[in-house]
Amino acid sequence: MLKILEVEAGSIAEELGLVPGDALLSINGQPVRDLLDYQLHAGSEELLLEVRKLDGELWDLELEKDGPEDLGLHLEHPEPTQCGNNCIFCFVHQLPRGMRSTLYVKDEDYRFSYLYGSYVTLTNIGEDEVARIIAQRLSPLYVSVHSTDEQLRHRLIGRQGPPILDLLRKLTAAGIAFHAQVVLCPGINDGDDLARTVEDLYALSPGTLSLAVVPVGLTGYRQRLPQLRPPTREEARHTLGLLHRFQERFLASGGSRFIYGADELYLKAGVEFPPLEAYEDLPQIENGIGMIPLFRQDAAEVLAEAVPLAIPPIATITGESFHAELERFIGDLSRKTGAALHLHAVPNRFFGGHVSVTGLLTGRDVIDGLRGRQLGEVLLIPDVMLKEGEDIFLDDLTLADLERELGVRVLKIDGTPWGLLEAMEQLES
């Protein structure tokens, strides 16, 4: 049963007489247990909805629609299954106090993996969940493997789950594909163990669609947690050398590079990025892999299109890790448009440690980092710093708070070269 929270005006659902508080029981005879069931079944052109009305009356509603046409229902979202792992690198365990409660939620839900591409370890999955994945063809999934050696994986995750290779073999044999990731902890699951993990996962191809290798992220709040460290420059270079050798082999034998290193590894190693085409269809872009090569391509296109603009002096910001890359583009764009555009790198004081990406800057970091600096008349804030769909930073400060504290007009922009150019063009008009 799935509760209806809202019905859009003028929608099919409104025409059918559905109202908030009604509940969907089944679609075409298939029970609706959660949002996942609804999304899987509601795309048919012919639907038979079984509904329990607010007063308890049961309705059967038949309708025809274009396959992708939305019914106009806002439905109850499932609470995520909680993570029972105790990963030695868990980012939630490294958060400072005082943030909004949702940021401390550790979810481990295969449904969210399918719906939203969130990574799960599958340690809490039982036979019923495996059966549902296979029966409903929930593919692809996104699986945090970290190591295919069971003892080492247990050490990394802090919990004994189903043997990961046996589980993945069962899923891929049933036609379920997955993307995989390894969070790389130097001296623990790198080197020979990483090579073994790569070989084991590639052996499941084409079921394994891609593999990301991402260095561990460490904040300044690791008191009473296992000792971990980021990779050194030489370790990052060694890891990339290993990945590149695998890429050459896999491309020759299977037509795909299969394995990709995070942009952070290239920055750490001081190694030039591969061309954008080497990332193929960017299967791990949401994992921070290929973002800088994609940025460079977009930047070149923006610079080719940019024209002189009559706009007031403006400013934008970035995290420290991306500063050098963005600085080159900002300089070129300023020269091409004639605009006075100031770029400021803001250090991450809130999380501390080795956190330097733009998306984890807080509102307080921005305010403290920009006081007394040249901001011009407008400050452009990349949307990656804000809660999706809202103007709220990780520490619950808002864009309005920035305007008040810094005394400058603040605009949210799409955090891409095109987003920056479009904002500049709007300021001229």
C-alpha cells in the first residue's frame, strides 16, 4: 500500500477523482509496496489501479495513457534501510556535530541504488531482497565492493555480509548488471589486493559495467577512528599506472576500458588527465570521475562562443582542489569577455582534514573565506554547494545569509562553464 500525498491540478489522477490520503494497493494486479513498485508498473499504457479511498471504500480504476505520461501523483517516499556497517572510512562517522540531522543518516538500501544510483555494499541483503531484484529486473545497481577478499572486505566494512563474489555471480547470472567502486585506503586495499579485485570484477563482465577507484576521503574529525591516510604522490602515480595497464588490456580484449580512476587521483599524482573520450560514456561521472576532462571540453566550447560583455565586476568561488583548473578558465573568459571576474579559493575549515572539494564548502566557510576580498557587485555561487532544489548550505546557512553578511548580491548558478557564461549574459541584459 502506498499513500498519496498530493495530486497535481489538471492531472490524470485528479480527473480520476484521487485525493491526498487515498492509497494505491495494486497496479495491473501487482501489489504496490513502495515507490519502486509504482515506478516499475505505472509506465504501462493500460492501467488498472486498485485504490483504497480515505473513507475505506475500494475503487478499481481503468485508464489508457501514453506510456511515459505521468499520472500526477506525489507519493509517500520509503524510509531508507539503515546501514549496519562500521566502515573504517565512513564519511558520516567523520562529520562534526551541529549539522542537520539528515546528514547523519547512514542508508544502505538496494532500492535507492536502483532508483538514484547510490552505492550500497549489499551486506544487509537477504534472500527475499535478492529475489525481488531478480524478479523486477532492478538493473543496474551500484555496488561498493572495496575488496573481493572476504577477510579484508570484512575489515574494511566492519561487518560480515553475504560473500560478495557469490552474490554478484548470482545477480549477474540472472541478468542483473552493476557498476562497482573501490574506496582506496593506502596500505590496506591497494597494490596486489586492488589488482585481484579488478580481475575478479572484470571476470563478471558484461555484468560488471564499470569500476571506479576513489581515494579515501578524510575530514579533521577522526578522533577514536581507525588510522587512515590519503595516498602519497607516488602511491597515486603507482595506482594510476596499474589502472592504465588494465585499461589497455581490457580495451584490447573487450572494447571498453572498464576501470577508471577518480579525478582526485590525477590531481594528487600530478599526472595529466586522459582525453575525455578515454572516459567513454562517463559511467562514473557522479563518482567524481571524468569531471575535469568534461569541464575542459565545456570550457573550450564556452570560450569559442563568448563575446564582449558590459557587466559590473563579479566574483565566484571554488574549493582549493579545483582552484588551479578554474583559474585558467576564469582568466581566459575574462580576457574574452572583457569582464572583471574575480575567483576566490575558499579553504574548508568546517570539515578540515583533507577535504577541499567545492561541494563540501559550508556557508560559514564562504563567509569567513571572503571577508575583505574583492567581490564586485555580484557573487556567483555554484549550485553544487547547495541542497538540491533549495538555497541551503550544508550548515543550513542560506544565500540570503551570505548577502547579509558579505553585503553583496548573491546569485546561484549552474556549476559548469556554461552556467557561468549564462549568468554573465543575464547580468548584461
